[in-house]
Amino acid sequence: MRLIAPQSPCSRLAGFKHLPIAAAALFAVLFIAPAPADAAARRLADTTVVDSWQLANGMRVVTRDIRQAPGVSVTLAFGLGSELDATGREGRVSLLAHAAFLSAAGEFPERTLADLERAHPLGWRIEVGRRHTRLTEVATIEQFPGVLHQLSQRLSGVKLTATSLAEAKKSVITQLSENYRDGLAVSLSYQVRELGAPSGYSAALAYGSGKGVEAATLREVQDGLATQYVPANAVLSLAGNLSGSGIDVKRAIESEFGGIPAGTRIPESPAQPIVPAFKIVARSGIDIPFGVIGVIAPALADTSHPSFFLHSLLVGSHLTRGWKRSNEMPARFQYSLLDDPELMRIYPPITPSDIDSLRIREAYIEGILTLSRTQITYEEYSLLHDSVLWMLGGPMNSDLQRRSRTDSGVLAALSTTAAMRELWGGEAFWAPYRERFLAVDRPVFARWSSYFMSPTHQVQLIFAPEYLMPK
């Protein structure tokens, strides 16, 4: 059973083929004997080695060396997300991300998303969340130096043209329409988040329209890239077969990124508060209602959050076990801890009586009460710990270790989650978080049952067929 939803549904993931390989002069710089690991490097129980450091220009670097992996996932992340979008400019941060990834840079020409899909055999992602932006490319061992070089060229500054801006606008508007309007399950996820945010439900409609992107000018996007996409705001995260790449990774990163001007660091925006809310929306094209309960989480820095996180996994595991999945609602639980830690989402079956009572009650409340009376075994808690410890900076379990040797998606997950941990406090925050998480040993769920059931901790959204709505 999948306990954690995939990365934020704003993700774009595709198979990738080859990026241009770096020139011979670059290879001469990079292919040298590996240097001894710094004292900061740590070997985990899964035999992977993690390390972190910071360049003089402020760019932070985190790495995870995974021997026998098929390649290296390279993520460039920024603590700048859609919460920076002003009213009437919804989608601008996503537009910057696509422009940064698609425009010409150095000797690399501008490209389209179709070019990316043809060029990358192991995968790529453009991801924009509420407080982060990530650009990820998974490279083969042979491509790795070239991918580093291209990302350094992009961080040095892209050459935006009217053509590349138009392509970026087209891609972003298509994705926003799918996320906020057209896709049933994904629009529930995005709209419930806006419903509880200070901007309110009207922001979801604005994002879905794409109008905030259409009006962006070439100058505005150029200025945004020049001020935001700079080393002082950046985290570079690598996960994969670094020791087998044949290069000194630290020297390569210093050579490629160390000379880029730092720029001015933009303070990372604090999490915006979520308030309880309820809304029912008429939706054409459906015959039965669909809905979501967003459970407002304690602050990530709250010492109770590790316990909440473990209990959210327990809720997701138990409540979805008996709920039928469908093409319209393939997942019943979502909690993207590192992408959107403020809101856990549950997608229970909805009945017309739920609409009449203006609350999603029957299946969800019954499930929480049943779970409160259930004796949770030590083995189940151990499984929950084991399934997500890697995401918190701990070792991979045996299944992930096996998959990391063949599955590029595992490498992408490792590089993106490591980037997010570095953005949100680094190891200084996550080491004690892991300790608290592991210390929650067979807790009594009844402690949290009232929290999960209380409307004061919920944002609820229902999509109802038009025939069920009052005339």
C-alpha cells in the first residue's frame, strides 16, 4: 500500500533522453581522482553516504552517494513558490520555472517540453509548490557532467526570447488548467488548499483561468529570473552513483557554480496560516459527488508534529483500506510532508446525505472512530517508520535499496526530498525531528482522534453533480 502520495501534483514528470554532453575541456576539469570525504559526510545504515556544504556565493549543496544506482538525479531548488504570486498574477512563479528550464543558456539552445521528453531517458521534473520551486533532471553516469554544466549555465542566466516565453506560457497554462480546473482528483487537491488559504477560493479559479500568466511580459520574466534564480537562493541536491561517476564531485561543483555571482537572497516566505472552511461546488460531467477533507496540521516546527505525521500515515493506511478506488479517485490519502506540510488530505466516499448536512461525515467519522478502538500492533508502527524514514534523511528500507539500483524515480525522490530538507532547516532541524518520530512507539490513536474529527481542524470541499444542487 502506498502510504505517502507522490510528489506534489504540480509536478511534471516525463521520461528523458540525452542532454548535450559537456565539451572535452570540461571533462578534463572534472575527471580527476575523487577526494577523501569531508568529516561532515555520514554513512547511513543502508551504506549510502550523505554530505552537505555551502559555496562562497551562498549556494547550498547536499549529496547522497548510492553505489550501483543507474545514474544521478540532479535537483536545483529554490525556497520561492506560488505564495509569491500577487492577485492578478497567479501562475507567475510557475512561469519563471518553465522559462528557466526551457530558455537558451550558454551554448545550450532553447527547447520545448517535447524536446525534454525526447532528450531524457531517466526523467525530468519542473515542480512549483506554495513555497518552493524545483528543477530536476536524472542523468546517466555519462550525462552527469553535462547536466551539471547545463544547470550551471542556467543559474548563470538564461537568454529568454519571445519564442521561449510563449512556449513557457503555453506549458504553464495547460498545467494550471489541469491542476485547478480540468482534472477531477487533482483539482480537489489544489482547490481545497486555496479554500483554506488567506487568498481564498477565488484564487483557485484565477489559477485555473491562466489569465495571470497570459499578461506577463518578456521584461517582467527576465527581471524575475535575474533576481530570484541566483546562488544565494539555491540548493543543489544530487542523489545517485556519485562514486562511480569518475569525477571529484566537490571540485566539479565548485568549478561549475562557484564563480556565479551570489545575487541577493530573498527571505523564504513563512507558511501562511490555514483556516477551517467548507464549500460545495456544482460540477458538470459527474454523476456522484466527490470530496476531500483537508486536515490542518500542527506547525512543522511544533514538537508534536512527528507524532501527527505518524498518526496521519496510520489514518491514511486504515481509512483507505476499505474504500473503493476508481478512475476518478485513484488515491484516498495524500500528505506531501515536504511539499505541503500544512495540510493532510483524505478523499472519502461522499453521499448525498453529506451534502444535505454540509459536512463530509459518514465514511470518514466512522473510520476514525473504528481506528480509535483498534489495537495497533508493534509491527504496523515499525512498518510505518520504515516506509518513510528515508524521506526524513534516514536510511532507505530494503525495498527502496533494491529499487534504487534500477528505478530512476527513486533517485529523483531522494534528490528532491533532500533539497526540501535543506530548504526547511537542514540537518540541524531534521535530525531531532527524526528522533522524535522514531520515539513515537505504539502510541494510542485515541490521543489524536478528536483532532482528526474536529471541524476546527478541517477544510472541506465537495464537488456535487448539478442535479443535487438546490435550484
